[in-house]
Amino acid sequence: MDENLLKLLELVEKDKVLFQLLRQCPYEILRNFKVRKYKDSRFVLKQGEIYNTFYIVASGYADIYVESEHGKKYLLCTYTKGDYIGELELFSQVGYISRVEARGDVTMLELDRTYFVKWIRMDNNFNEYMIRTLCSNSYRMCANMGQNTLYTLKQRICQYLVGNAGADGKLRFVVSSEILSQKMAVTQRSVNRVLKQLKEQGLIELNKGNIAIKDYDALNRERN
């Protein structure tokens, strides 16, 4: 059996998320997936460029940005295991509507457009997965738009920190003032002003620009 296919099957067998996504994928499609590992944030897809590959995040995080012509970036969301990239642009073969950047090391499952289109036609499980996740992502983006309009910057930052914390109250990935300024589409100075307030309240700790939650319950109360 092809070594690349063995790597893919090993990933799928060990991971519930990937298994649900690929459990009914035809062999013709499976054998054409490539398992690729990217180190040190080297996975980048440029806004406006055309790519003929469908990507599934197998491990790590990928940030999705909208980038202005002057280089200013607005963070839309962060993708992780089981999320996929490129489906909107592949059908019409148009340039990417956003920029994608890995955050640290990532592993991607990559499939050529020809086989992606075949997969859509052949696998009802994959179709249902795409419809469900597309609806979920659309709902999340609409909710974010509402938050940007209805809540103060302090509330939005608290919401983001609480929303990206695990059951233990710890953040699931590194969050810095730079990331927050991109996420909130405001200056880093404005973010730092809020972070200083939260630190003085004893809700967070700051270490070399990175944020750690100190009092999850109090931070949760501040977001409303």
C-alpha cells in the first residue's frame, strides 16, 4: 500500500473528528489525498490567489484573515482539526476571498480539485458534513458581526477569551494583544488599554505580550 495512504489511514483511525469526515470516502478519493506537515507557520494561502487544492486541517491552527490593500489584516476566525479550506473558491476557480496563515506547526490533508469535485458527487456523508459545518460557520460569523456592533471593546475581548478557553479555564492556544487587535479590527493601543484594565482587576495575566486567564468566572461576568 502507498506510504502516503498509510499515513492518512493511521490519522483517521486514531482521530474521531477525521474519522467522521472521511468514514465513507471512496477509495479512489482516499488514495489521492496527500498528508503534508508544515513547520513554523509556513503554511500560507494568499488572498486573491487561485489554488486548485482542497485542504483539511488534520492538526494545528490556521487563522483566516481579510487583508486590505495596505496590508492591514482583520482576523475572521481560527480553523482547527476537521475544518476545511478552499471549498468556496474551488467550484468557480476564483481567487481566495481571504488570507490563510498557519499558527505554528500544522498538518494538512490536501486533495486536488478534480478529486474534490468527484468526492462531492460520490459521498453523501461528506455532503452532510459540509452543509452542517457551513451553516455553523455562517451562524458564527453572523454572531460575531452582531457582537462587533452591540458590545464594547472590553466586552468583546472578554467574550473572545472566554469563548476560546477550555473547561479548565485555560486558553486553548496562544493569544496576544496583536491577535486581539486583528480579531477586533482595532488598534493594538486600544487593545492594550483594555488588557491593562483586566490585569488591574486581577482577571488576566500578561507574560511577554501573551495572555493567560487568572479568574475565569469574573472574566465571564465582564463579557455581558
